[in-house]
Amino acid sequence: MRAINRRRARGFTLTELAVVFLIVSIMLATAMYTLSAQTEQRDFEETRRRLEAARELVLGFAVVNGRLPCPATATSGGSEAITTPPNCDSPYGGFLPARALGFQVVDSGGFALDAWQNRIRYAVSSAAPTSCAGSSTAPHFTNATNLRANGITCRPNDLVVCNQSPVTITNTVCDANTSATNQNVVVAIVFSTGKNGATGGTGTNEARNLDNNPLFVSRPRDAPGATGGEFDDQMVWIPVGEFYGKLIAAGVLP
């Protein structure tokens, strides 16, 4: 009896303690992983909500002003950048003009933010339109006078969304079978550079969204080792038919 009591008094052995610590470590790691995954999914969904809200604000601006807004630049403080009217300073490489739209989640500089505190980007069609019944004076979609004079048969002729970067990275058209849209559909794009936006990512697919030209990439999320590199950008766009439909319904056009 005394021997048994002595063994009990000694408590856990080192092996038993190691097993306990291992179990606790696994439980903590599992809990942390679950919490991290939940946080990332929440941020992803919140960013998507902000992009959709921004998209609606862009359309609302168009209804009120008879044109699409120009993007902001790094020096315009969240306002439209139009140094030489009527041309936008940076139609393909700018930011959402939060102050012009009344977008609420902004940084100290007035720029719209996604859930990772990265500035939301915005691009707008600025090339001379195509398929116009009459004149085709550019810019069409960001100038109210030109928009009314050119007419609603005009279609955009620059912005295009692919599901991967073209093999030739200087191309401004999608490779065969990689088009999400064609160049006569999209009038404006709103997008987030995702969780890795602070570094911009290193893959070819993400790089196409920040190279200041009219070709953009939208695809499901890719891990860092994927072909084309990591991809976590999120993107929404406005088709030309919806844009005209909103302005016609509001009595702004034709």
C-alpha cells in the first residue's frame, strides 16, 4: 500500500507530460488554423461586399453626372484625376475616386480600402469607342457631352478581362480560350489586390492588373506555387449594356 501511495505521490512521468503537451499543442494549432481560416474568409467576403458597393456607386455617379468617373491617382487624394479635361490622367492604373463617389471606408488620404486596408483600384474605358452610328469622339464614357453626341450605339474598345495572363505579356488581348470578356463589353473595372496587396504579388497573373494597360486578369484564388504565381485579386466590372440601361432608365440618355 505504501509503495502504491509513493508512486501516486510522484505525479506524472516525463513521458506522460510530453503526451499531454503534444495533445494540447495539436489542439491549439487546430484552433489557431480554424480561426485564421475564418478570418481570411470573412475578409474575403467583406472585400467582395465593398467592391459591389463601389460598383453601384460608380453607376450612381453616372446617373447623376451623365458620365463615368475618372480614376484617382496617388497624388489626387481620393478625388478624380483630370488634369487635362476631358481626359482621365490614369484610366487604367488608378484608384477608386472615393471622394467623388461618397465611398465610406477610406484611409487618411481619402482612398477607398478593402478589408486588408489596401487601396481599391479602378479602371475605365477611355479609347475612342467603336460601332458608333455617328461620331466617335474620345473619351466617350467619361465625358457627358461626348456620350450624348456619340450615342448609345457606341461600344468600348479597350478594357478586356482574361482568366490568365497572355503568353506574350505585352499583349492587350486575351490568348485563345482565355477570355472572360471581349474588348467591346467592359466600360469600368473595380478590383482589390487581395491580402497580398501590400507586396503586390509576384505572379504574372496578378502583375497584369497593375501594369497600367487595358488588359486585366480575373480568376479563382491560386496558391503561391501555382502556374502563373499566387493570385488573390478580386474583381467586378460594369458591362456596357448595363451602363446604358441605367442611364436610359434614369432619363439621362438617349
